[in-house]
Amino acid sequence: MLSAIIYGRNDGYSYEVNRRTALGLNMLAQQLETGRDEIIFVDYNSDDDLPTHPEAIADTLTGRAIGLIRVIRVRPVVHAAATPSGPPVREAFCRNVALRRLSPASKWVVSTNPDCLLI
């Protein structure tokens, strides 16, 4: 079993972020096996009144991607308590949250970004 760790937030911060994230998740899902592998998406610090990033772009994700993605939401209150100042996303924290929640059957982990298209 392979677990892929990806993180992000629903803030529309970067150029074409929704399109790029959907392309990356769809491409990754094509290379994974449904029922065996998983994509763990840590939605970090998205505003409480917004959907998670995968929920916001669900209409552009393939059925295969939707079936493989498991979203772990880290609310803004957690970010505020852990880091009073700094960037809105803490990469190491996100990856640690995901690592602690991997499927027990997982033998391999790939930690990547949605902008990476793995071939």
C-alpha cells in the first residue's frame, strides 16, 4: 500500500491554484490503485466558513481521485495556538499530521505537493 501526503488550504492565494491542485490530484490518482492506496490531503488553516480545498474543487476532480482522497482538516484555531506569527501554512506540521494518520497497512509514503506531476 502507498500513501501520498499532500497539503494545502482554500484561500485562492496563488495563480490558478485550484486548477493546478486538481490536475495534480487527478494525475496522482491515475497512478494509484483504488481500494489499496490513499491520498491524504491535509487542509491546513482554511477559514472555518469555507469548505476544504478538495471540497471546493470537487467538481474538477475525477471519481477516482475523490475515491482515494481522505481529507484531514486542521482548523485556524490550531494554527493560532501553535504559531502566533508566520506564514499561513506550516509545511512540516501538515506532513506530521498526515504521517500520524496513515493507514496501518501503508508500506510506502510519498510526500509531495499538488503542483508535482508524478510520472
